[in-house]
Amino acid sequence: MNIDKIVPKEVKNIICYEVKTIEDRKSSEQIVKMDFNENFAAPADVIQKIVVEACKDVDVRAYPPPKGGLAVKAIADFVGFSDCEVSVANGADEIMDLLMKAFVRKGTKVLVAEPSFPMYTFFAELYGGTKVSAFLEPDFSLNVNNLLSKADKKTSLLFVCSPNNPTANQFPESDIKKLLNEFNGLVVVDEAYADFASGSVLNLVKDYDNLVVLRSFSKAFGLAGVRLGYLVADKQVVNYVQKVTGPFNVNVLTQRIVALALQQWSVFKERIDHVKQERDWLLSKLKELKGITVFPSDANFLLFKVTKDNLTSATVKQRLETRNVLVKDRGHLPLLENCIRVTVGTRSMNQAFLSALKQTLEE
Ligand SMILES: Cc1ncc(COP(=O)(O)O)c(C=O)c1O
């Protein structure tokens, strides 16, 4: 059978998002994993207890509460919205998928403030949409007028990631408000990293029916392996997203785990504050190094530019990898020539990274 004949054009054209896992690399050695913005400073013992308790609480012979109902209730209570203003999925990634599934088809344009998280483009194109880029300014600020000027009647969604991955900065609320007031479509603000920043636009959902805020349990809560993301939006938006969501999309263990984690928010919050302090420490140490320039951060990662002559970010990334430190090369992206993104880890991870980077720069 010629399978190519029956595959839709959008699926044929999409580039498979490949993720290199640790198993693909040297598995026996100690790897310092600072490439995916996970949170290894999250309280491992508390998380383990929560997972064990969740296992005891649930009966996995039964289907889970539909549409993640148990997690929806816990999250809605936590963020101060009603259940009908929250929708959950297997990570913020799947929330993006569902949003595009609900609002994007051939002919739809999706405007994205870039450079940013690549999955907006991936899912927009999967449903036949066209991504339109509006680039940040060289200092990574939003050019709101430029963004708005790129929107037309076919533009249904506008994505802004704040704090932005990979530039690490959070955009001012006044910028988001201007977009909400002037853009004739949904403004999706991806706040996967907002707990590491000083603010959030979550409460604006009460005033703007065109605002969708995305959140994730992968970063602040250190629950990347559990897979839970959510959106908060007007109930009409939530209704449409739920229409395209499978009946039992989120498993019962995940739902129970996030409900239990939210009950222990103060413990997680304390670790988040610790990551912020560690970020500031790492930033100050990177500032002392010759051959790189580091940018400020409102997230749990830092972006730095390799400025040493005849050295590229790709080479630095490779040399760090030979020293068992994994970081993300972002040097191929617009505005980010020779830039590398590094996750803030525990003090020992950060020290291992600093020492490997120093050796790399002196090589
Ligand atoms: C900006 C941004 N949004 C969303 C995600 C995906 O989050 P999740 O793990 O909940 O799918 C990531 C993951 O790195 C991210 O950087």
C-alpha cells in the first residue's frame, strides 16, 4: 500500500519533533541535565510521598473523572476561578494542541511573538493554519504596534510567551492589555514560567473574554513527568476547547497528584523562591566570565551569548556535552546568534555547569 497517498498534506509536511533523551547519550555517567527547563530543585521527597499517596487513593480499574474534572476543581479553587473557566490536558503542549484543534483550520493565521516556544508553530501547521512571525526588538521587548500591524481578518490567535522561552523576560502587563484591547481574536499568554517571575496576567481573564492563560505543572511544581497543563479563560473558550477534548484525556493518577500538590503549595513555593535565588547567584557568576554575555531572567533558566572570537554556541554546547553538561543551543534562531539557554539547577548542578563552561571558554 502506498501510505503516502492517504496522509493529509499537513501531516506529511510537519517536521517530527525529535527529543534526544538521556538514553540516547552516555547513560552510565553522571549527566547534569540543564537543557529542558525541568526543576530538579523541586522537593523530591514531598513529590515522592504525594505520588505514593495518590497511588493508594485511586482505583485505576475505573476510567478517570472525565475531562480531568478532579484536577479542574483543584486548580479552579487554587487560582480563584470557577470550574467552567478552567480546562486541563496532558501538559501545556496538549493544551496548545486542543486550542489549535478548536480554532485553527486551513486559511487561519496564528500570530506569534518570536523567537519563542516552537510548539505553537507545530500545532498551528498541523491543523492547516499559517504561522505569522512578529519579531521581538533586539533587547527582547515586545513591539506591540508591529505585532498588531501583522494581524488581519484571518488571524484568530495571537501567542505571547511570558516569561518568554528562550529570552527569559516577562513582558509588561500594559503590553498585554494593549494587545487584548486592540487584537480582534484570542490572545494566548503562555505562563509556563510565571511562578518564577514577579507577576501574572491571570486575573485579567476576569475582565477580558479574549484572554487565554496557559500554565504548566512541569516547571514550578517539578512535575514534568506527570504531564499536566491547564488554561484559564472565559467559559465560552473553555466550552469550545472541551468540545474537542477526548472524554478521559487525563489519567486519574495525574489528576490526584496535582490536587495533592496544590494542597502543599507553601512547600513548593519555598523551593521556587530558592530557584529564584539560585538563578540570581548563577547570573552573577556568569557575569564574571569573559567570553559570554548573560541576559536578565524572570524564569528558571538563563540565556547567554557566546562572544569569544572564533567560538560558536554550537561548539560550546558540544564541548559542554563532552563534560556531561547538557544545555540548549538557540543560536540558529532569529535575534539569538550564538545564544545558549541553560536551566537553573541545584547549587551542585550550577557549579558543575560553571566549571565546565569555564574550561570550555579557556580551551
Ligand atoms: C513556554 C513553554 N510552554 C509550554 C511548555 C510545555 O509544558 P508542558 O510540560 O506542560 O507540556 C514548555 C516546555 O518547555 C515551555 O517552555
